[in-house]
Amino acid sequence: MVILSNLHGEVKKDSEVLDSAVFDWTTSTTGVLIGKGSQQVRNLQSIVIEKKLNDRSWEEEKRVLYVAMTRAKERLILTGALKDDDKSYIGLITKAVRDAAGVELGEETFLSYGKTKEGETEGGKSPFPLRERAGAEGRFPLGTAEVFVEHFRFDGARRHQKTVKAGEMDADWASYIGTWKKRKEAMDAAARTELFTSPSAISGEEAIPEETLAVPGEKSPAVSLGLAAAVGSVCHRVLEGWDFQGTREELDRSVELSAAWATTTEKVGEGAVIQQQAACVKAEALKILSGFIGSEAYKELQGAQILGREIPILLKWNGQIMRGVIDILYKKDDRIVIADYKTGRVEMSELAAIAGKYGHQKDVYIEAVKRGLGIDNPEFKLIFLRIGEAISV
């Protein structure tokens, strides 16, 4: 149910205040207004533009009224003093009813205070609303709805209201206190929870120790760790654009360009420092990818249909927003495989134990592919680039 009151108030204004100069783009005309009151001077264009602005404002008021009225699903109640003008909502409604149903809301049918169910009352005024006083005469169909019209006259007298005894409330306040305590705890927990999360962040025990990269002449662990991350970035960047059919020379060139990009963005330095870092990153990335080419994992990608690379994901996950990037998604025979590249140093004997630490990442990526592609049973693999091994998780 929607109730709209005070609809007789004036909403249409014919006094839109113009600037001294206003330009109308639709007609390419300029209105000029100088001075105020009796000393005001204006050209014809300003009068035309002013009327256009007033009309536009009135059309916006009509739109607002339409939006408000159409929110009602079962019952719409409109109240206001009866007016038949072009400046109020009630005037607009009166005109619309007249045009749509041929009904005048101010005619005697709706204003009559005649016979009632129980006869006339003192003063000829009826205490009953119109639909009880006049039966079918107080209503009319309008489209698929039925409209009831009721007129009320306030004579200024205040009706006596019976004093209501305050009853005792039989409430279990302890349960209310417990409920609000739980709500506050839930709110505090939600405030402490980060909005965004990632596969590696949702489980602390899955954190994989990051390795460092030895750089000639460098002693700072932070620098070595940064370059190790740059090596990973280079490998991912090369494989993002690699078609798994290129030659070793093409691989060298791609690694060189990616290493120059990574050391410039990942590590701030000057001159020989950047060159030394780029050479170190390039050598390490080339070593990793050269060992990957020719492996069984590489050959599977060669014969697969690549569906996507570096695919960003964003999905609702246990009250948070999960975000991440799928390194590669491919189809092999009838299988859809999600694969994640790993550049860390591992031994063959450690593969199973390390793969077990990526259980949450598997769950997130599989759920993302299920939701995005409607696939029921995608596989998830880890590809260890240094040793050219792929293992299903």
C-alpha cells in the first residue's frame, strides 16, 4: 500500500529563474535577461527558453508522481483538497481521470451528502464514507483497477478520545538482550572482516614460503625477494602470450622484453643497477622456461585448445568478495582443465605434499569456472615450471 498526501500543494512553478545569459542547444539560440522587476529588459529568446524550462520542470514532476503511484501493488491512497488546476498533483489527477474515464470528481455524485443506510443524520451530514453513503455511485472502474472517491469536511470540532489504559507488557526481556547481543557480535565480526580476499589468504596454513633470488653484489634480502617475484611475473607474462609452438629464439626475445618490463616496474633503480637486475631476472626466467619446454606438461598444452589466459575472477565467497587470476584454462579431449603455474624450487618427492596445500585455491577456481561456464566437473592442476611436471589436485 502507498499513501500520497497533500497533493493539492502547488508544484508547478512558472517562475524559473534564468541566468543573465542562457544558451539553448536544441535551437542554438541565446536568451539575454538584464535587470529586475520593472527595470528588467530581455529578448524574445529568453522568454521562449524560460517557458521551455518551466514545461520541462513540470514534466519531471509528472514523472515523479507516476513513479510514486506505480509503487503500489494492491492499494493506492491519494489525499488532498479537490482542485482542478494545472499547478498541483491533485489537479493533474483530476484532469487525467476526466480524460481516461469521463468522470468529474467534483460533480454532485461525489459531493452528495444525501440518503444513508440508516437515514439522514442531524444537519443532513452523514458519518459514513461515500462508498457506504452512495453505494456504487462513489466508485468507478479505471483500467484494471477500481477507484473509490470519498469527500471529508472538517468542521473544526475535536472528537473526544477515550483514555486507553496502559497495559502491562508481558515480555521476555532476557531474550531481547540475547538477540541484540548476537546482532552486535555479528556486526563487529563483519566490521573486522576484510571486504576482499584471495585464495591464498583464506587459509593461513596454506601459505607457501617465498624464495629469494641471489643477485651478484646485492646483500639485502628484500631486494632478492623482490627480484624473485619479478622472475615469477616474467614467466607469467611470457606464457600469457605464448602459443606453445614458438622456437627457442622467440622465447629468448620474449623473456628479454618481459624482464626489462618487470625490473622497471617491480624494482626502482638507476642505470647499471637496473641492467644488472634485468640480466639476473632474464637468466633465471629463461632457465625456468627452457626446462619447461619439451616436458610432458608442455606437450599437453601444445595439443590443447586454449580457452583463456590470465583470467580475472570475482565472486561472492562466504560473506566476502573472492578475487584472483586463473593462469590458464584449456580443453583437452573432453576435459576442461584449470592450471596454475608455479615457479618455486621443488623436488619430485615434495610434489604431493605441496599440492595438498593448494586445496582452497582449487575450490575457488573450480567454483568460479562452474559459475562462469556452467561446467560441472573441471579439473585443477598445478604446473611446476622448473621441473616441467603437472600434478592434479
